[in-house]
Amino acid sequence: MTPTPLHPPGSSDGASGAELARSLLEGRWTLLACAALALVAAGGWLVVATPRWRAEALLRLEEHRDAPPIPDPIVNGVEAPSPKAEIEVLRARSLIAGAVSTLGLDVEAAPRTVPFLGKAFARFHRGAAPAPARFGLVRYAWGGERIAVSGVDVPEPLLDQPLVVTAGEGGRWRLAGPDGTPLAEGAVGRPAEGSDGDGHPVRLLVSTLVARPGTEFTVVKRRFSDVVAALQLELAVEERGKDTGVVALRLEGTDRRRVIAT
């Protein structure tokens, strides 16, 4: 029996270089379109994606100068302070709770922006004055708007709920609930008090408000215990090296003010 060759003489297992080049040339527009689409998608993601911020700090642990030197790890049965103990102190709930209270981290206030593209417009705005409204959407912020609030006190049902502050003329503002119910109104720099539909008091101090009249801001009063617990998890504390006495602190998040202030 004479064996039959699988491929005729002069053929190859794969396409030749000329055939491959011909295929690429014929599909060049498809390849270019796919590459352009990928570039547009990547660029769009960079524009609309919310940036993350990181703050880092280094602490050097030192013994008290007036304390006697400790030659051994244990003196009179008492262990010398260790970096691990100091790290636990930095993570202590009481210490973090004090930072949350002092910095007002349980209150979030930010301009309302158009979904998806609004934050990108605001991020690329240049200038001290607020940007004019675009596309007739006057209640949204388009860049340059600022707000600072403190002394926020709301009843239990309004905790973790998005309240709306609307800028008025001459530094005036009004506060409404998630369903549009009026809660309070006042002026910049003056504490204001109102009430919800059940008669519970609502208090708010707006110390800074830069915006076009009609611009809306979202204000959220978080549960204090939840904010403390979240910050305990987000704060990374670790010793740099072994027995160096240097402790590194790192905090990441999407809220630039909160990350830097903490």
C-alpha cells in the first residue's frame, strides 16, 4: 500500500506570509475601528471615573526623655512599650471617634451633578466663579461650587438620607428632605433651625456657600458609630521594618477633603 501525503507537495501547514498580509490589509478598517473604539472607551473611563485619593504619614515612636533607660525587654515584671501596642492605640475607637467629631467626618456635603458626565465637567472647570448652567439644567452644579456645613442635627429617620440644600439669592438657602418636604431655611454664617413633618427639630449651619441661585447640594448626616467603624477599617497602620520604631499610616478614599483632613 502506498501512503497518501496529507498535504500536496509544496503546501505548508499555515498560511503564508503573503496570505496573512493580504488578510490584514483587507480587514484594516475593521482593525482600525476596533482600536479607535478601545481608545475612546479608555479615554471616556478616565474622564468619568471618580479619582481615589491617598494620604500617608510616618510616625517615629520615641521613649520619654525623663523616663529611665530600659536595658531589657522586661523590667520588674513590666513589659516595655512595643510598636504593636502603639499601633493598637492609634486604631483605638476613642481616638478615631475624637477625630471624627473634631473634623465633622459624619457630615457629607457636595454639589449635585448630572449623572455620569457632571463630575467630569466640574473637575475640568477653571476659575473661581461657578460655571454657568449647561443644557438648561440649572439645578445641577457644573464646576466651581462650594459648600461647608456644620452643626447638623437631624432626627433618626433622616440619618443616612440625602437632604437637599438649594442656594438662594444673597447667601440665602433652604433645606428639603429626600421627598422634597421643607425642613429649614436660613442664611450663610447663621445657625438655622426647622422641623420635619413630625415636629422633630432639624438644625444646620451653612458656613460657606458659593453657587448660582437654584443650584442644589446634597447633605448627608451619617450615623456616628458607623463612620467611626468604617474609618477604623480604612485606616492602615503598620510598622516600617522590624524594631525601627517607625509607624506608617495610610488612608485612601474618593472624598479628597475627608482623606486630607483625617
